[in-house]
Amino acid sequence: MPELRKDPVIGRWVIISPERGQRPTNFPNPPRSVDPKYCPFCPGQEEQTPIEVYCHRPATTSPNRPGWQVRVVSNKYPALRIEGELLRASHGLYERMQGIGAHEVIIETPNHTADMADFSESEIYEVFRAYQHRYEDLARDRRFKYILIFKNDGEAAGATLEHAHSQLIATPIVPSRIADELTGASRYFDLKERCIFCDMIRQEIADGSRVVTEHTDFVTFCPYAGAFPFETWIAPREHRAHFGDTNEAALRGLAGALRDALQRLREALNNPAYNFIIHSAPLGERYSEYYHWHIEIIPKLTKTAGFEWGSGFHINPTPPEDAAAYMRRLEVRAVSATA
Amino acid sequence: MPELRKDPVIGRWVIISPERGQRPTNFPNPPRSVDPKYCPFCPGQEEQTPIEVYCHRPATTSPNRPGWQVRVVSNKYPALRIEGELLRASHGLYERMQGIGAHEVIIETPNHTADMADFSESEIYEVFRAYQHRYEDLARDRRFKYILIFKNDGEAAGATLEHAHSQLIATPIVPSRIADELTGASRYFDLKERCIFCDMIRQEIADGSRVVTEHTDFVTFCPYAGAFPFETWIAPREHRAHFGDTNEAALRGLAGALRDALQRLREALNNPAYNFIIHSAPLGERYSEYYHWHIEIIPKLTKTAGFEWGSGFHINPTPPEDAAAYMRRLEVRAVSATA
């Protein structure tokens, strides 16, 4: 059973999630290119995954059989487990909690070799719809405080299977990074009665030097104090705390914006491994006036070393202005949502 | 010129440190095994590095010539630069500061292929002495608030040269990770009037399940909420805020303790890449009652992926008790300081 443990000094929770039967020194091997015949995410191998909890498929096809376009299943090797109660305990200085949560995999396409940057806008839209659907379902579980949706693409970014997929993890506490964002944003709101992200987006659009692409409802830019080279954010122009409250038209525009950003990053950096993460308000603050949801895309180009782990400081070798200027100039095949 | 930029939401400073003349999309190639003939850290190639700022060498040898045992030079490609003033400026929401600091390299041995785990205790002791010496010298510079000493060993841990070396970076602000530790530790002190690290060390020794080795002045253990598998700390039993205030006898004991830990990790994990970091009180709080210096060793076994970057949560697949038990049982050739 996984366990959550709290660092007594910095207060950060860590998931201790041993895989059963593993020796403590066995670590995952680098992912191999799997023959689609044996890929658990390919059509025809549906029985290799837990049963589907959401699926976008024609009504004429059967659950857990081929014919689907997007398919969501529980992770076979979950970091947190859905069964159980939120028991907390302490021992001297230390606090722990049962590792309750949800860990799901969104299989984004039936095509083993397709890359999200090449999806059509409506294919990306269907992936977002799957995110929203699973989010709303899990949001009803009162044990959860936060649901993080993210994608690891490429081995260096932590992906263990090459078939395009993203993940969702629901946690019984608000993660420290999100808590830091909420604290900073609410402090600003107390002072100014404005959303700091709204102000940042306005300043970025007015300045223009870090903007990659402007879309109807979204803007893509490299953040001023980005910790990673070519870090790229996509944020809605209008204030909205929660990704789940993006309507259909905006969600289709977001699909175009994400495709545009992924194509530019691929072109600029020769198909880098990357992570993207949806930063959204926690479950209890869906209509927050001070938090503003957005997507953060982090290409995996540098190694995190002793200085970063020891200090929390990151060294970014590419000024965000240079990264944005470089990406702006690229010709990409995407038709942006404004076209 | 490098620049420090502050994230307007979470308040974290980032170092934007472009290398001159590089295209924005050029990233460092993986380090190659360098023929010692061309290694800038090998004796005989001293002119390939900036001049030495500290050296342990017989009085009969000349500066910047062979004959040294430990040699410290400025980093040729510094993340922060020593020249200049701490100018701060803002633009709308954004804050920045000139990238002032120091970045030095401690060349630990003249032997191109030697591994710190195989150094003699007195060789490691001389490396620590070099750390202390450079620390005291840089501590006089009033522009600096913190000095971080760390080692990246192996490509996966971010090392770009294989010749054994560690690094020191002096920063004009207290890094966020250290600030978090100080906040947590001082909150505990306010409540209990005790150092939280002292209490933790007492609890670890009494419990024993996470202890790897007990030495005269130090204890080596896997922390309760370690974020990384086989994360291992070495902490002084007695309260001391600052690494610089470790006397000669204790420093020799520390050399034995570090060698013992590095040998156990190498044996357990088949020579892993690793980082170690000296966590010490900031310059202004050298005699802090609530901070307790220690070394954190992080073997590089897992990849940091979207979930970790997005949430600040880490998933550790090896319970610290299992890692400690495994390392305790190993036979290592080190003669511990208590022997």
C-alpha cells in the first residue's frame, strides 16, 4: 500500500510507493520501443489494461474492444490507490497518511506511432474532453483535494511507454507547488484586488517580447522567470480559475493553441522530450478570483543537478525572450485557431 | 551577463545565464570521456583553467603547476559572475537583479580516474578543508547571502567532466529551498525551543530502522520522507548550524562517514550517478539555534517527470527503511571512524 509521508522540516509530502515484489535496488529499465503487437495501449490489446473508465468511441462498438478514439483506464501500477480511507497517523516527529488517490492513463489515440503535435485539432479536443470528463467524475470523491493532469512525452521526460498518453493523479492534499502558487496569487489579490495571472498576461501581450502566438481565447508565451529553457505557457486571456470550466468553443481553440506550441517546440528543438502540466485551481476553489488556470510545457533539455536540488534555484541558459523570438519566426504547419 | 529573475507568483528566483555566442537551441552535449592528456583538471593542464584561488600542495611546488593534491579555481563558465554590483530593477510585475555571485570548482584529486569513494580519509579531509577555506574567504563578501557546496558525479547527475570535482556557488539571496528549511525549523523552535534536526536525529538513533551507520560524531540515515530512492543524509550528532564550524577531529570523522556512505551506495546500486549537497545555515545565521547542518546524498535513479514538476510531489519507490536495511547489511571496505 502506498503511503504519504510529510517532511517534518519543509512540510512537503512525499509518496512512498513500493512496487510489490521488487527488490529495493531494482529500478525501472529505460522504456523500449514496443512492437505494437504487444503494446497495452494499442487496439486489440484492451484486455492488457484495467477496464476503461471513459471512452470516446462510436455507439456501434463495444467497451474494452477496438474502435475507440480516446480511452481512459486506471494505471496498472498506480502511485496512489483508490481503495481505503484517509487514515492519518504520527510517530514522534513524523506524520503519515494512507496513499489514497486515483491514477489514470488517458490513451490519446489508437495509432501507436502518432505524435500529439500531428493530431488534428478535433483529436486534441477529444483528449481535453476526456480530461474534463474524468476530472468531473473524480471531483465528486470527497477524499480528494487536487487533481493533476499531465503528459510525459519521450524517455528523458519520464515516459515509460511510447504510445501517446497522458495521466491524471488525484491527491488527498493540495500539492506544495500548487499551494505556493495559491499563496503568492492570494497575497497579490489581497493587495491589489486583481488576479496576478490576468495582470501578467496583459503585460506579456503589451510587451510582446515573450509572446509566441496570440490566439482568439489564449496566448502562448515564455514566462519571464521560466526555470527551464524554452518553457512555454498557454493561458486563457479571460479570467478563469479552472480548466474544467472551458467551454466547447474555447476548448477547440485551446486544441489549436497546444498543437501550434508543440509543433514550434518540435521544430525549434529537434523533437525534444517534454512534459506538459495543467495548472488549475484546487477542488475547493473552483471559482477562485485570484487563481488562473494555464498549461505549462517544459521541454527536457537540461539535467537537474546538485545545485538545483540543493537550492531550489534553477539555471536557465536560454533567456525567455530569445526562446520566444526563435519560436515566433518558425513556420509551422498548424492553422492557428484565429485563422 | 547572467541575471536573476523572480517568479512573480511563487517568488522563486531563477538564474538566466546565457552562454555567449550560443544559439538559443544549442544545449550542452553529453560529457565525453576525455583523454587525460586534454583534461583541464589534470596536472600539466593547469593553464586551461582560471588561476587557482586555493591549493593544497607541498611548499616546494609552484602555483598553477603540477604537484597539488586539491586545487580550487573559478568556473570557466560561471552561472553567476563575481564582478559588479547588486543592481535591482523592476518592470511592471517583474523583478530582476544582476547575476552577481561566485562559482568555483574544487578539483578533488590529481588522478583523472579516481573516485571519491576510493579516496583515503585524509584525501577526503583535504577536500573538506578546501571547502571550508573557500567558504570563509567568500563569506567576507557582503554581497553574498548564501554559499552552496555540492558535487555532481556521473552524467545522469549533471556532471560535464568525469575528473572528480565538486562546486561552490555563492548567491546574493538565500535560495528558496534553504528558506523553506529555515522557516520550518524556526517555526518548530518557536513552539518547542528545540532544534528540529536534533530531535529528528535522536528519534532516528532510538528507532534505528532508517540508520545506515553510526559514527562517533555523525550518523548516516535515510530520511523518513526522502523524496528520492536511497536518499541518504549524514548529520552531526551535536547541534551545529554551520559546516564551517566543524573542527579538525570531527572533519576527519566526517571524511570516514562520507566514504562509508559512498561505498555503500556504490555497492548497493552498482555505481550510480549521484549528487551530494551540504545544507548549512545562511551567512547571516551562522550560530542559529534552530538550523542544523548536514549532507544530503541523492543517487540518481529515477526521472523527474510531469507529476513532480507540476505538483512538487515526489514519488519514492523505495521505502527509506528498506534502503537503510539494505545498505546496513553490505560489507564495505571502509574502516569507519569508530573502528
